[in-house]
Amino acid sequence: MDKENFKKAAKKSLNNLFAKIDELEAKKDKVKADSKAEYEEKLARLKSQKDNLQAKYNELIKASDEKWGEVKNAFSSAADSFKEGVSKISSLF
């Protein structure tokens, strides 16, 4: 995938992941009482990862050709970690 298409795909992925946080936040009251503390802890961690992912995306947008591969890999890794966090928190339902 070329640089511009990757940036577009990354932005779409970012928007989808951030929308997922909003969904999880809205579902917070539906979590079983015995899982509520764990859910809130994982949601807070996910929000922290959101900031990191946004920073990686900003680096991606500004990356020079020389740094492109490195920045692309860092963004992809952060996105994968975020997706894993979403998956773990979703399992609490």
C-alpha cells in the first residue's frame, strides 16, 4: 500500500477505534457489578492508549520519506495494541 492510501486507511481506522471507545463508554452502566471495576480500569487504560495512538497518527502524517517505514510500523503496532485492548474490554459483557 502506498503512503497516501495508508494514511487514508489509518485515518479511517483511527476514527473507527475512537468511535468504539465512545460505544464502550456508553455501555459502562450495563457491565455486571462484579466486573465494573475491571471494566473502568481497562477503559481508562484504553483512553490513555487513544492519546498515544493519536500522537502516532500525527507523526505518520508528518513523516518524511526517510522515516516513513519506522513511523508506519510504530502506528501499526500502536493500533494493534489498541484493538487488543478493545477486544479485552468487550469480553467483559
